[in-house]
Amino acid sequence: NAVISQFINAYPTAKHVTYDPYSSSATLIANERSFGKRVFPGYDFGKAQIVVNFGADFLGTWVSPVEYTSAWTKNRKIKNFDKPEISRLIQYESNMSYTGSNADNRLLIKPSEQGLAIVKLYNAVASLTGGSQVSVSGTLKNQKAEKSFAAVAKDLVDNKNAGKASLVLSDSNNIAEQIIINKINDLLGNYGQTIDLNNYSNQRKGIDSDIVDLITDLKGGSVGVVIILGDANPVFDLPEGKDFADGLKKAGLSVSLSSVPNETSAACGYIAPSNHFLESWGDAQPRKNNYYIMQPTIAPLFDTRQAEQSLLAWAKSPVNDFSTFMQGVWKSSLFGLQSDYSDFQSFWDNTLHNGLIELASQSGAGSVSVDVSGLGSSITKPGSGMEVKYYEPMGVGFGVYANNPWLQEMPDPVTRTVWTSVVHIPLEWDGDSKFKYYQDLKKDGLYVDFSAGNASVKDVPVVRQFGQMAETFAIPVGYGRTQGNPSAKDVGNYVINTLKRDSDGNIRYWNDNVKVTPNGGEDKHFASVQLHHTLGVKGKDKSN
């Protein structure tokens, strides 16, 4: 950030635009409206006795899964056998996620019903805690989910009255729904316990409308220079990727500072390749009070230059060596915030040795005042017909790890497939010996054509997915790369262009008006490490 600030000081009309491939834009805006802080909260799953989760795969890929898993597992072990107790996870979701497969109670809802489900839980909690009601109408298709909210709310309020903390969260990218989530946590007293707005996370920073504005400016020809930092790949990551690529052609100068070839670097006029991270100095601030430092392990192998070094050179900075510049920033910004070392050199040497510093966090919940009045009209409205839930896969992520063949080879923990993307299709079991498959697709690996609105994708293999909500498909993003090394290119299907945005410009990770049509083909190279998924399913004993 200090290097970018130096560059903007040299070119005052420059603007830094940030986006997240898998966006949490609505959460950032909701927190700004609720608390005056445009931040993504720090979550402490280790302090939550009950977690109620709407769709977020926090054990798999959502935001910071390693951090969340480490904390969540602390309360999943019985510590006192005289009074056995473990935390509890209640999951509302549309597709079978890795987190959902670990839930104690799992309830299925359609993607378009998540907003209604959130409001129903809020109203049930508010009725027990004296909060105001949010006016909504409609019922969930799954009656088990519809009837669950009173019991879940009672458990949450009883848990609060027993002096224990809980956590309610959602992966929704709808602002109103995230504000209502904030209010539920407020009523349950979770701020300052399981939710930290002081030592917040920096792992989500992007506001979706900012990148939409940039695309509009690019298409209008009002952007003179575009510099793509890091390995950002908006041509692949955004539903409007083609518009972004076309807009780059209208800019006077476009430069990619990526360390690897990608779809965006291919669309730029120039490439100034950055060093590999093992060849680079750097620092990171994943949480507000946590600072990490990186130092190179090898000298650059090729004719590359670290991106920060390039920006300093182009800004004509008086300190154009990045490692020296970084030391100066740590001396002026961080050295004075600690009291362990009296001279900077000792502080710097010990930080290099330890790799990080952790500063004391401000305690307390901060100012919490959440207004939910009138939000019932702004939530997602339940739809009818077939819908699709888009999710980020654990192997290749949003496509950034597709260059790693080991991760392509790693079986998905739910589908058990490798080297491909799939469409999860729902199935029904009669409780005896018969299964009913969508469109009579009786075999994994059969090809279908997938369409959402005017966008379509051909030849996507299917997986018959147990635990899938009726009238709901699921499909991973992150596949279908056209640039990169051989392990990335032409693996799986590109579906990001079928994503839509809401009226606030935020990307929706679900779609209605979708079709999955068998085309008679089959993936002859369909690879799965597990083809049996019904082990342990018990039918009726006809002898009784």
C-alpha cells in the first residue's frame, strides 16, 4: 500500500481499484452502514458454542479457511467427560459443501431463498429478545427448513442467556441480507466475543461497483493508462471479462505486472513480469494487528523485476530499492507501535527472524447500532424453477491455482473428481431401491449443456449429488482457463461469464432461469477416485 501511495503521489490523477475474485462486497458495505467501518470482520469460531451458517464454506474456501478451521476444531473435542459438550454447526445451504458435510444439522434451501431464510431466523430471534420484526412474505420450499427457525432461535437465545457466545454468518453478496445478519449477531451479543470489528480481516477489500465503474470508463475510452498489479486477472475473474479486455485496447497504455501468464496479461499491450514470491521481498497484513514479513530465498532466475520495484522506478521515488523502502516504512509506521525493542535495528532483525509481529488489539465490541427497518423489500426474492449455486472449488480456487498440477490432481472432497469441472445434479431416493435422476442422467460423466440467461456452456460433465436441494444445480467457478501452463489451459468449463449482478453492482453467486440439457455425449476421460456414494444407505426391509 505504501508503494501504491508513492505512485499516486507522483501521478495524482491515478486511482487504485481493488476487487476480490470471490466477492464479499456486500459484507463490507453492510458493515460500513451498520458500524461506520468498511471492513470484513475477524471471526473467532473457537469461542462460538453454536454456529448458524447460511451457505459460507468456511472450512473449505470461504475467506480464510485455514484460520477458521483451526479455531472451529477447538470446540469439537470433548474436554470434560463428566460434562460432555462440543460446539454445534447448523448449516442452511443449497449444495453439498465441505462445511455442510461436517454440520451437525443441515437444512436445504434454494439459492434464491437464502434472504427469506435469514429474515425468518432474524424474526424468530427478535421475538425472543424484544427486537423489531422485518416484514416478509412467503415460505421455503423445504418444510423442514421452514419449521426449523423457532427451534434454532430458541437454542441461540438460550445459549446467550447461559453466558455463551454464538456466531451467525452468510456468504450472501446482498447488502440487506448482510445487515440483517449483523442485527442477529447484535441481538445475540456476539460483537466483541466471536466477531471482532477492531482486529478486522484485510482478506476482503473489494467493492464490486468500483470495478464496474472502471469497466465503464475503459469502454468509454476515458482511461489513459492501466497497470494490472500482482497476479490480478480481471479478464478471467469477472463476468464482464470480455468487456474489460476490449476496454484495455482503448487505453493508451496497458501493462501487466503478473508473475505468470494469464488471460489479462495476454490482453495487455506490455508485460513487465514480476519475480516469483520466493524471489521477492514483501510484507502482508491479513488482520489489522498482524504484520508478516517475507524475504527472498533465492535470487531471481529470469529477467524479471519485482512489481513494487517497477512502481517505485516509474514513480521516480528517491528510494528505488524496494527492500530499503520497506525497511523505511516499517521504521516510520510500525516500530513506534511496539515496546519490546528500543532501537530499530534490533526490532528489524528480530522481525526477520520471527517472520511477524502481533500488536495488541483494541478490546470491546465498539459502537453497534444496526437498523433493519424496511430491509424486507431489499432481500432476494424466492424464485421458481431450476436454479444454480456457484461455488469456489478447493483445488484450483477461483482459477489462480490452476497452474499447479498437484492441485488439479487433488480430489474434490465432495465430488471426488479431478482435472475437471462438473455440474451437480439433484436426485431423489424412494427410500427403498430406486433413485430418480434429473433428466434421467443415470451416470456420472455424461455431458450436458448448461445455460443461464443468454450465456451457455457446452459439454459439462455431470455428477449425481446426494444432499442437493431439489430444483437446484451447483457448478464450480475457477475452471476453463485459456492462458497459463499446460495444467491450467483448457481444463474444465468456464462459467464465470454466466454470473449476474444485483442492482447495487454486487455479483450474485447464484442464478435462476437456468437449464441443464443432456446432449448425448460423455466425457471419456472423466476421472473420479470414488464412484460409489451410497455405502451405508439403507433400504426398507421387505421381510417385515
